Amino acid sequence: MKTADLYIRVSTDEQADKGYSQRSQQEVLLKYCEINRIQVRKIIFEDHSAKTFIRPEWTKLLNILRQQKNKTDLVLFTKWDRFSRNAPDAYQMIATLKKLGVEPQAIEQPLDMEVPENKMMLAIYLTAPEIENDRRALNVFYGMRRARKEGRWMASAPIGYKNKTQEGGKKTIVPNEPTASILTWAFKELSLGEHTIAEIWRQAKVKGLTCSKNNFWHALRNPVYMGKIVIPKLKNEESYTVDGLHEPIVTPAVFYEVQDVLDGRKRKTTTKIVAEEILALKGSIICPRCGRMLTGSASKGKTKYIHYYHCKSSCGYRKNAVQANELFIEHLQDYELNEVTASWFKKAILDEYGKEHQQTGETRKQYIGRITALNNKVTKARELLLNEDIDASDFRAVKVEAEREISVLECKIAELHVNKMGIAEVEKTLDSALLKLTDLQAMYSNSDNYQKRKIVSSIYPEKFTIEDLKGRTPKQSEIFNWIYLINSKLDRNKKGTNDGFSRLSQEVNLMVFEPPREGSQKLV
């Protein structure tokens, strides 16, 4: 009497779609063994794909067959696709089993391996499932590509989004707060080109972002955040983007600005400063003796820690941090606007805003002219291709580069329209900014360390010493220099009349002001 091991395999999708149950296979195999007087040694249940033989239960069975040779004559299964869906792997496994003295056999598709013609039937039985697998995979691939072309995101939601099923069963992605807002902030900050990616990432983590630095880098490169879906290159079809059905979290203009920063096309000024709250001026003040940057630390006193700004060189300079901070806050009073000065600043900025936006039309014309020139360039290249003066690869290179620049220019044109604020809106923004300048001391005191450093750098573009603050001599930025000059001039006029300011305004050639962009953290 022959001995057999019964191999019963089913995958989850097959069981759901076609009703291949383990119980039905077991019943058929046991019935076959009973009729043919075959002794059953083991019954192996497998729930795994047949694309390869790297399957947990099959691996265990093969090890047993190697250890216990001549204990089993047959390995029985219902059909050959239960055994394998990969013809080359199947032939190799049949040869392995034959060396172990075991014959694999499908009871519903029996083949006598001693008959050479039956090898052709075996090839058909094994190849048909493989073709079915390949066709199914190809249908899924083209189905997903078609969905991408329609603007659907076909994967797990990226950072800042979450998967959602709409009515009717369609799946999409929606912003996931607060991560989406943190990423929006990160894009806008990085687009300014003032900080390194590492610094923005660290600040984003403080705000609550949970992702690695590498994933953060990939997110900054992903067009999904500006509402675009990338269609990968396939055969002769070049890679391109389409409008997504999901909600973007950044504008295309900001996204392309970030790409310029990442590619090194936009100059960056790096800032890398970490300080305690009491050492907010760390990174802004220098040693009056040797000119080195002062650092900050705490020294343990009898009852508490005392913080100092100090020099690491041998000069030994140090200054009590509390006293230095109080001196700086007192110094800010010199740069606070009074109501009269604020009203004149507002008038000057509104006048300049009107002049600046007269140029918007000209800028728009320049962009449109450049787009027209690029389209003409592509047309000319196509003619050269048809005349066989250039090859297809050169034409594609010209076309791809032109399309990328056109896309950027179109975003800039759209941004010109978006940023075209009305006078009432600009006036509202100015009122908010000027209100902060009229109470600079309070704004500085109530800010966190990051905002304090922004305020310090806005007022003092260069480093300064504590002694400079005492003597009112640190070099200010241009706008705060005018504020200081105006305040000092008005102080000489006892009544602070408009006549005094009018005389001053003739001496001062007002700089160009730009209303702050949305999301900008600049002081003015």
C-alpha cells in the first residue's frame, strides 16, 4: 500500500472569490485515497500564495521528506495550481521531490510522468495559472495607473494626510490635522531660504510632527502636497503630473520655491541656535574684548543657578544674563513707534504699495511672453524632429525642460493674482503690524525664544556687544534706524508737532515696504 502526504493550499482572495475551501479539498483528497487504498500519513494546510515555494508549511514538509526518506510515496493535491503557479519553480521542485523518491500528483489532473507527451500537458497546467496571475497583476497595474491619471492617490496616505472612504466606496486622502498645518508651516519657512532643512525639521518636531528626517526630506519633494499626482514614466510615455482630487496644503508657488532651495538655486542663510528661555540673546552678542561670539550657561550658586553670557576664550569676559536681558528690553523702547510716527509710516507704505502693484501687469506680461517663447521653442524642436535634424531623445529633453519652466511660470502668474490684496486688506495688515511696533517691549517679552531671535535679527542685522546697548550704538536695520532717527528728532520738538515731522520726512528717503506674506513671521 502506498503512503501519501496531502497538501491543501488556499489563499485568502481565492477563498473569498472562488470558494476554494480547505474542507472541500480535504474531503476530495481523503475520498480519493480511500478509493485507491492509499494510506494518509500527514495532512498539510497552507494559507499562502503559490507564486513561489517560499511557503511556511511547504518548507516544513520538504524538510521532513529530506529527513525521512522512503516514508512517503506521494504528495497529493487537487489541481496543479494548488502545487504551484510558477512553471520554472514547479519543474525544479518536481525534480527535487523525485530525488527524494516522492511523486507529486494532482488527483483532478492526473499525469503519468513516465509518458513524455504528458510533460506538454503539465506545462499547460502550470503555465495557465501563471498567465492568470500575470494578467491579474497587469490589470491591477493599469487600473491603478488609470486612477492616478484621474487624480486619485493610490497608496497609503502620505505624512499630513489620512485615508478616507467617500460615499459610494471611493477612497481618497484628506488633510490630517495638526500634522497638515505643521507641514504647511514647514514648507513656507523653508521657501524663505533662511534656515536649513535640519533646523526646520527640529522646529516641526517641537510643534508635534512625528516623522524621521529622511521621511521629512521625501515629503518636501512630493508634489502631492501642492495637489498634484505624479504619473510615472512608462515605455514611451514620459513622467508627468496631473491635478489631484484631494485638497492641497501648500500653493504650487511655495512648493516650487522649496524645490529651488533644495536644489541650491536659492541662496540660504543658515541659523542653528538652541538656547534656554533666559539665554534668548545667545547667538546675537559678541565679546567686547576679543570679538568672539558669546555663549551662555548656568553657574550653581548657594541657593539657585545663575545664568551668564560668557566668552569661551582666555579673556574671561562674562555678563549676568538677567541684567543683559533687562538692558536689551529697555533698549527696545528707542524703536517703538508713537501714534504720529505710525500714521506717517502707514501712509508711506500704502503709497509705496500702490506703486509696486502698478508693476504687476508688466510682470505678468513678462511671464506670458516667456511662456510663449518656450512654446515656440518646443514647436521649433518638433519641426526639427520631423525633418530628422534632431533625434527623439533631444526633442524629449527640450520638451520636458520647457514644460517644467512653463509650469513654474504659470504658478507664478497665479500667485500674482492671489497676492493682489485690496487697499482695505493691506491697511488691516498694516494696522496689525504697526500695533506691534508701538509696543515692542511687550511683544518681545511675550514671545518664545525662536520669535525673540527673529525680533533681534530684524532690529540688528549684525552682532553687537552689551556695551553697545549701554551706549545706544549697535547698528540697526534700515527701517529701525529710521524709527530711532524719527523718535530722536521728535524728542527735540517739545510739542511733537507735524511741522517737525514734515521737516524730517524731507531728509529721509523712505525705503520700499512690502506687506508681509501670509504665514510670514517677519516683524514688518
